[in-house]
Amino acid sequence: MDAFYASVEQRDDPSLRGQPVVVAWRGTRSVVCAASYEARKFGVRSAMPAVRAERLCPQAVFVPPDFVRYKAVSKQVRGIFERYTDLIEPLSLDEAYLDVTAPKRDLGSATAIASEIRDAIRAETRLTASAGIAPNKFLAKIASDWNKPDGQFVLKPAMVDAFLAPLPVGRLPGVGKVMEAKLAELGIASCADLRTFGAEPLEARFGRWGRRLHELSLGIDAREVQTERPTLQISSEDTFATDLPLEDLEPHIRRLAASTWAGYLRERAQHPDRIARTVVLKLKTSDFRILTRSLTAAEPPTDEATLAQTACDLRQRVALPETTRYRLVGVGLSGFAEPDGSPEQDDLFVSNAAP
């Protein structure tokens, strides 16, 4: 979906159409949930601090998010998808993978199906969507951004090598600013550079992720569309009204640990054999630097108190100056084991957190 939250607001309030709309609460603690294309022209982007968005675009109209409404529209769009296939993997309220290898309605090609879906979305929701049509999930994701807004792009197998070669590594899912800088130090700026560098040297430097980068540079992605994605992490986080020093975070960590543990118990009630083995502490500094610290102990946490204490102890592994202040803390459980005891593979497209 194109600028989904902002587009819903512009659809429902005619006075907002053509205006730079920022979906966010005002204030120093808020971040941008979505920005209309009019606001994006000024450099406003999702996840940006709201105060920065206001500096970039003083004339922006700030609208508080209404997730109940967004979820209702998302459900409506999902209903349109289901007319064509049952193989749907939602990524968020506004994005999904569809496998149309064997569609419910044979329109002759995936391109025709994408066009008809987009037409139906426009007619029934008065919103626009963009589509990427390609042989696999990775390429479809890249293609879906190519002709935004309100467009689609077809990436045929014969086009893949030439299309990917000049693509900047920063366009690859999972390559954030940190990873992009590390690759730049090796003289790697494009997919062509990744291919030339080679799979073995990349794996030696970055482990499994290095080999995966080489595969992506060649357009290789064997992941199937998963209609039911297993839970990879259960977490709770909170942004404070005032930035706090590290030593003052304990009561907040324990409160969030209680919420995370409650979510874990709900997961275990549905899937008793799935056990989380890793405790994760997430922190965001006053200057928006994100840190994560994790521990996978010999024995997984067995109660809320153990989770809370482990998360509190992980603060000792934060080597920032004592004067550092933190605006957000989160507590999570990950490293779920499959019923046979083997660890599940995390999604390979993870973001790069700062060390």
C-alpha cells in the first residue's frame, strides 16, 4: 500500500488531500508512523523523530494515528487478496507476499493478477497499492518499490542479473547503515561488487549473513510464502517521558519483563513445545542510537523473575559513558526452539543494530 496510514487519513478527510501529512503525535518523544508523499518531498520518513519532521516540514499537518481504522482497511485489502490465492504472508498492515503459482483465478499471468488486485483495491478502498512481480520473495520486494506510488514492476528471470548488478547494497533487505559502512570499507557498493568479492570471503568476514548477501546479489532466495509465520520474538518496550540514566532503568525493565512473560505464556499455551532460550535487552539513547544485548544461557528462563533479572543484568554489558541517557527500553524473548529441540532460523532480513 502507498503511504498507507497517511493515505487513509487523506481519504477520510478531504481537507488533508494534497497536504504534507505526518501521522504522529506531536512532541519530543514521538516518532513518525507514516508520511504522505507530499511530506516525503521534504525528507520526512517513517520512524523519524517527530520534532525533526516538523523542522524539515514546518507546514506539515500532524495527525495522531488511528490503528483501529488502519487494521479495518488492512482486513479489507486482505479479503481482496484471498480472491486470488490462499498463499498470503502478511508482513505488516500494509504489505504482504502472495504466491500466485496456482491462483484461484487464472488470468494468464502474475502481471495480470497484480493489475486486477490493484484495480480492486482502488475501486473498493479508494486507496492505491504498488506491486512487484518476480520469481521469488526477495526480488518481488525490491520490485514493489520500483514504480511507487500506484505502479507495478515486473522482474522476469532473464532480467535479474542485469537488474541487480548496479543495485546499491543499501537497497538489499537487512543492509542498514552499519552494514553498508562495513561493506564500503571493503570496496563493496553494489551487487556487482558483492559478486566479485565472492561468497567464501564474505562468509569468512560476516559469517552466514555474508554468504546470504552473496546469494542476494545473484537473486537467489528459496524462501517460500508462509501463511503462518512462527513467532520469532516476544517483546515489550516503552518510551519514557524523560530520558533516564542506565541505573534508573531497573523498575521499567521489570515492568516490561512482566508484560513479555505474559505474552510468552500465551504463546506457550498455543504451542507448548516452543521454548524461548534468549533474553534480549533493547535500549535507545537520547540521540536515538539503538543498542541490543542478549544472553542465551544453558537453561532457558523458567519464570518472570528470572527473565527480569537477566534483562537487568544485561545492562552491565553496555559500555557507554555513565552520562548517557536513555529514552527507550525493551525486554524480549527470542531463540525459539522447534519441537525437536533444534533452534529455529531467524528471518535473514534483520536490521543492523548499532553495537
